[in-house]
Amino acid sequence: MFQLDGSAWSGLNEDMASQAYVSVRIDRERIRRNAQEIQRRSAVALYAVIKADAYGLGAGLVAEAIGDLVDGWCVFSLAEAIEAQLWQRTRKPVIALGPPLSLEPEEYLVHHVRPAVSNAEEARLLRQADPVLCVDTGMQRFACGAEQIDEVIEAGQIREAFTHATRMEHVQRLVELTQGRGLKLHAAASSLLDRPEARLDAVRPGLALYRGAVRVSAPLVEVHQSRGPVGYTGFSAQRHGVILAGYARGLHAGPCLVNGQCRQIPEVGMQSAYVELGPEERVGDEVVLLGDDLLPDHLAPAWASTPHEVLLRLSKAGRRTYL
Ligand SMILES: *Cc1c(COP(=O)(O)O)cnc(C)c1O
């Protein structure tokens, strides 16, 4: 496939040049299987979270891939729902989880988006758009405190409420604060999917839908026998290679896979990174930055970050192709 000359990549034509950078492959079948599995296990309504362009995977394409399986969508803003054309594509309703930037009910109604509201003023102005109450159970941002719940329910004729729960106590608090009012309730994102008591009337996973569905890779463009300290940081290695992806594409130092072996990226530059290699690896071999057995959860500790951020950064790191 590649013209290789000793340890370096040479004579690149344009097509090969594009392959020298990061490629992002998205497995729509895997997203479907994840959605089906979540549905089978939870046995309640599934609201798929496709905010932030489906965590970088592409909201429109993800919506088309699982539109027949889900009960609805969650995005952050009305603008995201419009941009991804969620209603036109799937005829499934949408909740905008973030604070309502528009207070015109018509704007939500035409796009079949329901705003989340957290105070009586928003609830009153958006009543015709059938708003959903966002209850504060600990996050302390765009959510309604315990004292105002009844006032907001009344002002917006609220029928449905949710909270952004990261722990079981958040779910319990939602139930306590809203019980006896006949509301449809949901709380569980990916981290609480395995807790039956967290499922209530619907689940709202994002990350769990995308697990295993993204593979990000870049080929080794150089391979060297290392001589003394290498790079800016002067790391030491027996052999090292170089890929054409750096922090300009969101990459950080951490584990990777080369030919199925676990390797390390010890140093990242602006548009390239070093990979520590074993004796067998050659120019043109693929460095897997995410995917195969390497999950966002494995990279997050090395990146001092969350699986969400890892997925978002890497799924936007190069040209996406969809399987
Ligand atoms: C992002 C988000 C989710 C989904 O979270 P995951 O951890 O990706 O499953 C669910 N609910 C709210 C309110 C969110 O903001």
C-alpha cells in the first residue's frame, strides 16, 4: 500500500498523504447493537444523548443509524437539534437539556424540541412547548432547587422531570422531591444504567451508545533506533516511531496499540507524536489511538480526564468514515 524507503515514508502522492494522518472509523452497526442492548436490559424508554455532535461521532449520522430504535433524543441546545435535522430525519421528539436560550415556544414547537426549564419564568414563557423540569439534585447548574419545584410545575404545566444524576443518591433525591405529582421521571445516564432503581421511566445514555464504535488510528511515518534522550522531554526508549497527530488534533500522551501490542505515546507535539516501539514495528504499521481493545475509559487516567472528553477529542481528530 505504501512506498516505503528504509525507516521513513517517501514519495507520497496526495492520496497516500491523506492516509498518513489520522483516520476515524465509526461503526454504525455497533452503535445499533449498543442501543438494542441498553433497551433490552433497561426495558424503559430510551432517550439517546447526541449532544456535542454525538460526542464527535456526527449527530445526523448517529440519528439515522438508531432513529428506529430510540424513543427520543437529548441534545444540549435547540440549535443542535435544528442543525442535525433530528425531526426531519427521524420523527422522534427531542429534549434540549441545557438552559433555554430562546424563550419563544414556537421555535421549539416547529422543530419538535421540548426545552428543559429550571425556574418559573422560563416555565411560564415556554408552557406551550411542553417543557421538561430539570431538578437540582447536586449539580447546582441550570436546575431547579427544591423550594421552587411546585411553582415551576404550576407555571409550565409540567408533566415530565429529570435530573443530571451521577450517583444513586441523586436519583433518590429526584424521586423524593417530585413524588406524588404524577410526573414522568428520568435520571440515569451511562454510569447508572446497571442500577435497576435508577431507570425510572426512561434512561438517557450518551457514552454507552458509542462504546467500541470508534476506531482512531494513524500510521507510523518514521521508525528510529533511539540514540540517547529523545524529543523535547528527553524520554528514553530502545526504538521509537512518529505519527502525524499531535495536540492540535486533541491527542495526549498515554497508551496506544501497535499490531495488537500495548505501547505508549510518551510525548505529544503540536502536529506529531512519538510512540515507544518494540523490535518488530515498521514504518506504515498502524498506531491505534482508540478502538480495538483500547477504550476511552483506559485512556482517561493517562489523560487526567474523563472518557467523555477522550471520545470527543479523538472522534474529531481526523477524517471520519462510517461503516
Ligand atoms: C450528557 C448527559 C447525559 C449522558 O451522559 P453519559 O455519561 O454520556 O451517558 C445524560 N443526561 C444529561 C443531563 C447530560 O447532560
